[in-house]
Amino acid sequence: MAQIIPIASGKGGVGKSLLSANLAITLGQQGKRVVLVDLDLGASNLHLVIGQHPGTASLGSWFTEKTQFKDIIQPTDYQNVSFIAGDSQIPDLTQLKYAQKIKLIRNLKNIDCDYLILDLGAGTHQFILDMFLLSPQGIVVSAPAVTATLNGYLFLKNAVFRLLYTTFKRNTPGRTLLDNLKKNSTSMQKLYIPQLVQALEQVDSETTELFKSRMQQFRPRLVMNMIDSPSDAEKAQRIKTSCNQYLGLEIDFLGLMYRDMLQDKALSSQLPLVVYKPRSVLGQAIYRIADKVIETPPRNFDADFDPASFSSDSFNSAEEEANSDYDFKLSGIDDLVAGGELSIGELAEMIKTQQYELIQLKKENNLLKSKLVKAAQAGFKL
């Protein structure tokens, strides 16, 4: 049975695909049969990192043309590594139907290999969380930047809540309590998981014990990328401390990856870094991470756990979800500030960064507007 390694990030641009591709190749070099899957649906570009031409065989063709799943598992130029491409040309792949998701998961689990590496999209979409929970040992990639640290913590918080709602099925006493709390988002977000577990034990002790057991099985791993100095490693400790204190979750620290301009050169050459410069600082960091992955005994959720069984039709409307997501993000900031993991100065830095990004977006928007006006005027004159 393949060991599934989902790799995710709360924020884009932190090196998630870089780690996915290079980890697959280093595991292959050590004699492990690896299948690398691009599940960043709607923004698939993992083939560029490994220099693999996706061709017509992809998840998109499998969903739309009803080809055999085995036919989209393509060989690569790298020892023991096969590849399943996504399909950025088909936007509907970002909104898989429930039946499609179940079908995909079943086919992924039936792949015969040693390691199945899933390169997931950034963010906390339900599909991403379900794919991440296919294994209790998924990897979250973060960076020292305040926004990346916050989003890394928020991703894990969302994963825990997804695990919570998957365990407490509808029409159980515990689920009724959760639904009542959810109606008052302020009350829900102020409750930390350890407190919530105590409340659930009072109304549904049996299911609560099952959830506690799954939380013990759940042991995600953290990689801190783009560090410039050893002091940046403190950010990893902040995420670990916050997860333990507010989520009742233990996470493992898998390794550090220093910022390295060679990765840009490797990408432009369409060669993975561990092939382009295996002895580079970043290359050696990835080899150490691969060694830890091999040395770590595999963990599994109990046989009854199935994140895909939690149908999306039980969620609120899009508007309610947006409001809930906003409250959820604010609660993450509250957690980190209250625990001292996020200083006021860092919070101010984050706000400044977001203000700068908004200004840049406004400039781009104004530029596009002016081009559209000119194009319209030119067309009118014709």
C-alpha cells in the first residue's frame, strides 16, 4: 500500500511545488517507486518544475474524455518516478463534484507504488483539505514572512475543523452542538479545540473519544522554506506552539530550506534543483527531508475514517462561507497575538504588506481600465 504524502500550503509562492517535485525525485533516487500528482487543479504547472511535457494525458482528459486512469500515469526522465499531470485549461476542475472526488480518491489509493506525493493547491478549499486528510502525515510548507506563518497556522486549523466535522456526523448530539455554535461564529471562534472537546464530551462522549483518537493519529509535518538565517527557524516553533495550545495538535518539524537563487535558474532550465545542483544548500536540505520521510514510520487513520464521505452539500451558502472564512482568519490572528507568537510589530508589518499589495492591484486595475477604454474608443472610430 502506498504511503500518501499530501503537500500543501496556506499561501501560494512558498515553494510547495518545489518541494513536491524534488522530494519525489530524491525518493526515486533511493530506490522508492514514486508517483507525483499535480492536484493544484486550475493552476497546474508542476510539469514545468520537472521539465515534463504534459501532453494530452492528464486528470483533465480523464475527467472529460473518460480515459483509463492507468493511461494518465506517465513515465518521467527520473529514476522510479511517474507523473500525473493536472489540467489548467479546464477551469471546472477547481470545482469537482462529490462523485468525481470520490472516484479520484479511489483511483489514487489503488496506485501501486511506495510513495504517492500529492502537490495540492494553496489555500483551504474543501477539496484541498480532503486531499490533505488522506494521510495523517501530510506536509505543510510555510515561510518566515508573517503572512505565510499566519496562513500556515490557519491551514492546519482548518484541517482540524474539517477532521472535527467529518467525525461528528449529522444528526448526532455532538454535531447538533457544533451546528448551534456555528450559528454564532463569534462563540465558535473564541472556543479553542481543547475547550470544544470538553463541551462535546458532555453531550457525545463516544464520538468525542473517536475524535480524540484521530487527533492523536493526525501528525502533520512542517517545512519552513525561504529562510535567510537560523533565527528564522523560530517561526516554525511559533506554529508548533500555537497548534499545540489552541488546536490540541502535535506537529513534527521536518526541516529548513534556505532561500536560494539557484531554484529560479533550475526552473528556467526545466530541471529539478536536485538534478541541476544536487550539492547546493537547498539541494542538500531536500535530501535531508527525504531521509527523514523514509525513516519515519508510516501512520494511518482508523479504517472508518473517510474525509471524502463528508459531502459539501451540508455547508452554508457561498455568502455565509465567505463571512465564516473572514471570521476564521481573524480568529487565527487572535490566536497568534494572544499567545505572543505574533507581535504587534509583526502585525503592523503584515498590514503594511497587504496595503502595498492592494495599491499594486489598484494600479494594475487602473492600467487595464485605461487600455480597455482606448481599445473601445479605437473600435468606435473604426
